[in-house]
Amino acid sequence: MTAVTAKRFSIAEYHRLGELGFFAPDERVELIRGEIIIMAAKGRLHSFCNSLLVEELIILLARRSRVRAQEPIILSEDSEPEPDVVIARNRADRYLSSHPQPADILLVIEVSDSTLKYDRATKLSLYAETGISNYWILNLVDNQLEMYSEPYQKQNGSYSYQLQRVVLPNQTVVIPGFPELSLDLSSVFPAQIGE
């Protein structure tokens, strides 16, 4: 009897497929634990919130760090996700030589509506496993920010975060790595700005 196994890709193989034109030019994909994942189409609400969030963070951080929007990060040899927003440490080459890796990353943010379950399970576990210290989900379904910090490995071998906090859309939050900077959530949640 022959066992059936799925082909898992490395980042190098994944990039080679892209160079060969394996993906359609407008196809949004990312590599998660060796699997090529077709990303959900961004709806109007997702795009709206993501744009506002990026604008606010760029203004707040004023070149103290790099704010990257929907760009790759390298987490392991087989994982190169493209989170909605990443705040990465400043680096002299501004990440020309390579995408940010866990040691470079202060915060990963996913804006979630149709992908909420995936972002709470698969993405959360991946980010925790690779040592991402702060992960936020801008939850558009429940109209709240979910903040996760202090990654750890559970007894069953899976990964999660020890600290989990829910913040309402009319509150402010401190940006990890910048205790003097706060993000006013009412500036990024649509219900707060009269969508």
C-alpha cells in the first residue's frame, strides 16, 4: 500500500515557481508551512481599514521603525506569509537584502473578516512558533482588536500566546516597542468613523 503525501515547498522553490510564471500576475499567494496558500480577496471593508491602519502607524512611528503593508516576512525555511501590516526594526538597508525575520519584527497585524478563523488558528500558531512576540488581529467581525503576546509551546506541542487581550474600538493601545506611542483605535475601525 502506498501512502499519499503532499509536496511541501521551501522558500527557494516557492520563489522559483514565481519566477517561472506559475502564479497568475494578479494571484495573491503566500507560503505557510510549505503549502502555497491562495489568499482571500480583499473586500472593501478590509482594504479601508488596512489603509487607515497603515496611514496612522506611519504618522505615529515617524521613521522610528519600518511599517510594511502586505509585504513578505521570512519565518522559517518553509514559511513566507504576507501579513496585512508589520512593524519592523529600522535597518540600514531598509530590508533591501532580505525580508524581515522574527528578530526584526516588533508587531504583526492581520486585518480579519472572512479570514478570522484562519488568522486565529493557523496564523496565530505560526507566529507564536517562530517567536513573533506581538500579534494583533483587527477583528472586523466582532469590531474589536485582539492582542496576543508572549509566545509559548503548549504541552501537546502546539504553539500559542500566554497573554491575550481584547480592546474595544473606542480605546487606545500602546504600540509594542514604543511605550510612549498610542494608537487610537477609533481612527481605524469603520464603525467609529461613521462608515
